[in-house]
Amino acid sequence: MTLGHEDIVRRTLRFCDRLVIAVARSPTHQKKALFSVDERLEIISEVFGDTPQVECVT
């Protein structure tokens, strides 16, 4: 999650009551991700944990 991602989410919340962030899993993807899916979910939860309008799913 970059500051740009965070900015996009916070701006989007001005236009909607609920925002769902989908974290992708791709078993066929060749490149190893820097963070696992669980780690990415945790990062998003740390950034938006105090924002009830944001839901994160896989």
C-alpha cells in the first residue's frame, strides 16, 4: 500500500458509503509478491482499521 493508494481510497470515500478493497490471489502468477496475501490484508487493516466504510476481501 503506497501513499497514492491510501489517497485514492480516502478520496473515493467522499463519493460512497462503503468501499471494498479486493486483494488478488493468483496461483498462476509467476512473479513472487513482495508481501503475502495475509500480509497485504494486515497492512490495509492497519491503514484503514479506524475507517468502518472500508472493507478488505480476498
